[in-house]
Amino acid sequence: DEIDDVTKLKIETRVNGETRQSSYIRNLIFDIPNLISTISKTMTFETADIIATGTPAGVGIGSNPPVYLKSGDKIEVEIEKIGILRNKIA
């Protein structure tokens, strides 16, 4: 499926099922098309390549008191219409 405007997609991060970050792609500091254009000037993208874009507001260090990930935490990062990336902290 094609996505007409990626900037309208919601991105959400959950830690152990608790939503920690929830925003839209349009709120990232660097827009996706510009990132792809800039990176592709120096490398060729291959299937399954990942671009680390940074993160929306809500990082744990900014909490009061700060909240850090710990061993056993289950992290989910979801972008609507694309899917969910799940990882467990070792």
C-alpha cells in the first residue's frame, strides 16, 4: 500500500504497555523526504534499511524524576499504517 502523506502518520512509543510518546511525523525536527534525499546522496538504500529519525517529545530523561529503561522492559514503537517494532531490553 502507498501512503499519500507520511507527515500525517502518528508515531507512538510504549514501554511495558504504557504510552510514553505520542505525536505525528510532521512534528519531527527533520522531515522524512529531506532525510531520505540527504542520505541517498552518499549511500544506496537496500531492502530493510532503517533511518533513525530521532524521537518525539517524551523521553524518559526529561521526566521528573527521570525514567530510564531497565532490563526486561518491553518497548514498542508504532507508526500507524506501517506497523509495530517490538524489542525487549536485555
